[in-house]
Amino acid sequence: YGRAVGFRLGRQMSRVMPLVLKYADHPDAAFNEDDELRENCFQTFESLILRCPNESVSFLPDVVTLCLKFIKHDPNFNYGSDEEGSDMDQSGEDDDESGEYDDYSDDDDMSWKVRKASSRCLAAIVQTRPEMLAKIYEQVAPVLVNRFKEREENVKLDIFQTFISLLKQTSIVSKGDSSLTLINTLKAMVPKMVSPLAKELKKKSGKNVKTRVGIFQLLKELIIVL
């Protein structure tokens, strides 16, 4: 519904957004365990942000907080490392460990849809709010890099695309920034970005062709920006 008439909801944003925010992270267990409902909430956020960017701006801090929480929402799987990014510094790990998620499968697990929708919502914010890039680099970019380890390929590809959107916006905005603040921030992140991507490229599995393509697309955009 939001995708079809999102721009018409601008005048009702103060009524719609609080409700969607409530159900995206509802305290009642009956709602809190419904990943399909949560996915729909994030899809609604994405649509409203794209179609009503001015009217939705006051709600963006709360939306970003939820996105950063649920882009890591994987209750049925233990990645075995600190979600805040401690794993990004472990560049000396055995390369075989980088493929440890490939064989995991749970047909009943719908949490990947929530992570995917969260990533797409963050992409919408990046695309519509270039004035927020400094804050996005501070709050969002480290989490995206940490999620390069995502086990579901289609979610990982969306995360790559979100980061590519960030790189493209950085390229545009930095042209008018003589201080090169964003570029310098990005340069400082490069070692942490390259480590998980290099691990992925070293995998011997033939199942990750799309992931490899996504990595090279990201690296290409990174080179263009820097």
C-alpha cells in the first residue's frame, strides 16, 4: 500500500509513523515474534522515506535505530563473535572459517527477510538524506561493514548495495567538501572493509558467484570515490 500511495500519506505522517514504529518492535511477544509483520513495517518505512522525504525526516532517528537493531536480527544462528565489530579486527583467522555459514539452512526461518528489509530501508535514507552522511558514517557504516559476514547471500547482496549507495552519495557530496571530511572517514574504514571481503573472495565454494560479483562492484565504487 505504501509503495502505491506513499506520497499521499505525507499529511498523515504524524499518525502513520508512530504506529509503524510501534509494531516494528512491539513489546508484546505475539507481535515481537512475527517476522513477516516486522518485514512489512520496514518496507513501509522504505516507501514513506522515498516518497515523503520531507515529512518523514523527524522520524529518521527512530527508524535508523530500528534498522541497526534488526539488520542483525538472526535469532536462530550464532555468528560466534561480537556484533559490534570485534570480528572485523581478526584478519588472521583461518580462511576456512569464512565459509562456516554456507551449510546452515532453516526453511522456517524468516528473519532474513527482516534483515533484508532493514538494509533496504537504510539505503533509502542514504539516497534521500545526503546532509546526514557524516552521521551515517558514524552510526550506520560500521554496522554495515560488520554485516558483510551475513550468511544469507541475497541479504548480503542488499547490504553491499546499501554500502554502494553510501559510496555514490559520498562521491557526490565530497565534490563540494574542500575539507575532505567524508573521504578521510571512508579511508580510515578501508582496512576493516577489505578484511571480510578478502575472506569471502578466498572461499573455494562455487556457490558464491553472485557474492563475488557484489564484492567487485563495491570495490570498484570504492576505488572511484577514493
